[in-house]
Amino acid sequence: MKVFKDLISGDEMFSDSYPHEKVFGDSMWQVKSKYVPKDDNVVIHEKGAFDADEPEDNADIEMVNNIIDSFHLQEIQLTKKDFMAYVKGYLKKVVGWMKENGKEDRVKPFQAGATEAVKMIVGKIDEFQFFVGPAYDMEAGIALCW
């Protein structure tokens, strides 16, 4: 299994066991997640009915996002202004890392794709949730849930 880590914090963000692809000119990963029962003993049938060893009260079954739960991501709150301040600094760090690591040829396509991604995110900012890795490094990469 391949685990994808944030290049700034080193936090594990997702693995290749989840469907994933690069988007926005290879500037971001899009990873498909789903809500699953927190308790491994609970099974969700196709029609949405729950089943467990003691299936009396289904209202107590906690549903979690499988990636957020598996990688211990922590939700943070960002306004549009907060997000713009964050992303400006983060993208500068990523570009610096690319240049330091001999990936200058990827800088322009990355910047173009990141600009397109930021425009889309800012336009729908109220539809997103934001998550940081377990290190809670607010200057590292974040995961967005849409």
C-alpha cells in the first residue's frame, strides 16, 4: 500500500486503497471517500438498513468519513479570508520545494492548476469542510471535503 504524505508536515493524508486521481493540472489530489459506521461490527445493507450483533437502536450508530477517520484528520474552520491567507503561503512553500528538488518544469503547470482550483474553492467556500493532519500544522497541506 502506498501512503501519501503532506510534503510540509509529513502527515499521512490518504493511501492508494482509496480511489484517487490528480486534478487541476496535477496541482491537487481528488480522493473518493464515503461515510461508514465507526464500529466495524455494523454492516450497512444496500437498502440502508443497519445490522449488528445487537441491532436494537440504530440511532446510536456513529457514521464517519472513512479517510478522515482512518488518517486522524482534524477539522478546522476557515473563512474565505482565512483560506486565501493560508493558500497564498502554502503555494509559495510548495513552489519553493519544487525548485529546491529539481522540479522547476512542474512549477508553471502547478501554479496554473492551483489558481484554477483556488477560484473554484473560493466560489463554493461554504460547501467545503477543511481538515489538517494529526500534527495540526496550520502551514502544511489541508484536506478539503466537498
